Amino acid sequence: MESDKPQIRTETKYNVTSCYFCSEFLDNSDFKSHLDKCKNALQRCPRECLAYIQRKNMEQHLAVCPKKLNDIVITDHDDEYYILEQNITLLRSALHEEIRQRHRLIADVGALRKTFAEDSENHAIEIDTFQKKLSDLSRQCKEVKEWRKELRILLDRFAQDLEFRNDATLNFEILFCEKDKTISKLNTLECEVESLKNEQERLNSSMTSAATSNDSFDPSYYRSIHSLERTRLVPERCRRCTFLEWKLSEALVELRQMKNIVYETEVKCEKSKSKVIDAHKLCAQAKQELVDLQTHLTAEKNMRSILNCDGHLIWRIEQFGTKLKDSKENDITLKSPIFSNKQYGYALRLDVVLNGLGKWKGRNMLAGLMVIPGEWDALLRWPCKLKADIILRNQSGDSANISKTIVVKRQDGTYEQNQYIFISHRTIQNEIFLKNDCIFLEVLVHDS
């Protein structure tokens, strides 16, 4: 494939050179005349002492030359030979200097080409990264819109569940009132049955006392009267007892049905209550995540040119009191903006539970550093192990911050729950850490 590429050949023509002796840049046409006048050019001693002296120092050398002028016999032929030899030497030196300058210039041009190619490649990578971030931002905006739609649906369901709960509560109250009425009716029927029993006992006792007190009565007469009286009262009492027993059985059946309805209603109310509580918690968590996401999107829109890729995060948590109250009621988790330990590194996020979890719940704030799935996970080393400091910043200007070290471990790129550090509410609510109802949490990831 490389042999198919066209080969580029570059030819450079130099119109400027530099003097080897004084380093002055000259045109090629003026180089020879400059050598004849250059004060730093070397000249051979005319007295043949075998010394080469700069032209500007020749008079000083002649004054101290070991050979006197009378000892030198100069001919025109020797002078011409000397001048020719000097010119050849100068030309050679100038040629070497030109070759050296040419090689240096070629090396500089090659370095510039290489730098330009690297810069072009880096700019292309940055442009691709920026385009990917823009596409991710647009995708996140679409997800936020879809998530808002889902949240509206959940809120509608929550409203329906709440309406159903109110209706169930109203039905329960109606059934409870009917239950009380039925119980009062049963009590009335029981009282009537007791009164009938008492009346029957009273009649029996009166008849017995009358029989025992008057022995002169004819027993047959007494028996006839008693039989007539019993014949007259028994059917009426039997009918009344039968009616009362039927009413009592009907009331008991109705009472059982009412108890079943009340039990089923209580079960439905309990289920509805748990669903309402779960929906309320889910709604509160969704609202908090929506607020955090809108805050992060606004921050990313305002600071799009700034990429947090140095493993350093400072997170401002506002409305601490309100968020702490929501966390106590609905177990809300706050999530920081996403950052990285280095460029093209692991995607990190700080999760904070203001009211705590488990045995720390109600007394401490929990904070944990999470390694979440990122764009460059396929190019990173797994498992990873990161060490970081989570710092509660002092807002009074002193250096007395609260710092705790945490170790984050991940086997692969999948999301996992991590360990937490805890800070007590009593410490956080100190005026040096909590000011204007906000706190600052800082994360410093150590160099791996």
C-alpha cells in the first residue's frame, strides 16, 4: 500500500549564505568580494613564518614576526601562488559552511513538517472528541426529555394511586360506619331476646306460684286454664323466637361479610399505602436526579471548553438543610458531575447520601467514589485500583479541612457498589463547614 502513494521530492535553492569567519549573511554574488575585505578572514604571513593571522591583526603580527623583512625574498610568482591558495582555502571553508547550513535547514524543515503533522493529527482527534461530546450532549438532552415524559407518567400514576387510596379510605370509613350500625342492631336484637327470655321465666314463675298458693282449685280446671294459656302464648312466642333467630342469623352472616370486606379493604389499603410510599420515594429521587442533571447540563453548557481530566473535583452542594430533610424522608442519593482521573481515563463520580445508610443512618453523611462506565473503558487497564482523598472544605479561610482517604477497586467496566467514608452531622453543621446553607466537597485522585 505504501508503494502506491506518490513520492514527493523537494528541491531547495539557497540564495543566501553566511561568512565562515564573521557569520554575516550574504548573497552569493557578494560572497567573493566580501572575503577580500573581511577583517576576520585568515591570511598567511607574507614573511613565510607559517602563521595564519586575521586580516585586522596582521600589522600587530608583522611587528613581532620572528622573520625580518630583509630575510624574505618575495617574487610576483610566489605572491600570486599565495593569493590563489588563500582563495581556495576560503572557498572550501565557505562551501563547508554552506553544506552545514543546508543540512541544518533541511533538518529544521523536516522537524516542522513532523510537528505540523502531529498538530494536525491532535487537532483532528480533538475535533472528533468535541463532536462526540456534542453528540453525547444531544443524546443526553434527548434522554432528559424522555425521562421527563416518563416522570410525568409516573406522577400521573402516583396521582391515580393517591386518588384510589382516598376512595379506598372513604369506602373503608363507610363500611366501618355500616359495621357499627350492624353491631348496634345485633346488640338490640340480643337485648330483645334476653327480654323475651326474662318474660318467659317471669310468666313460668308466676304460674307456678299461683298453682302452689291456691290448692282449692280443681286440678283439671287448672290444667285446662294452663293448657289454654300455653296454647295461646306458645305460637306467638315461637313465631317471635323464630323471627329473632332468623334476624340473628341474617345479622351474623351480614357481619361476617362485613368483616371480610373490611379485611380485604385493609389489605388493599396497606398495599396502596406501600405503593404510595414507594412512588413518593421514587418521585422524590427522580426530582432530585432531574435537578442534579439540569445543574450538570447547565454547568457543562457554560464550561464546555473546560474538561475536568486531572482527577480533581470541587463540588458545591446547595440547600443542604432541604436536601438533608428529603434524604431523611425518601433516602435520596446526590450525584456529582462526572470527571476523570486523566485525559481518556476512568469515568468517576462522587455519590453522597446525606442521611447515611445502615448503621450510619440518621447520624452521619456517607460519600463514596464510583467508577462508572465511560467512553474509553475498552482502552483502559482492568481491574483498576484508584486511591483518592475526599475532603470537606473549611469555608472560614483556615486550612483545617477534614480529609479521608478511600480506595476504589473495579474488576471490569461494569457498575458496582463501592465503599463509603462517613462524616458526622454534628461536624458538618459546624459554621466553618456549613455556610449559607451549602458545603464544599473536594476529590483528589492520586497518581496511579
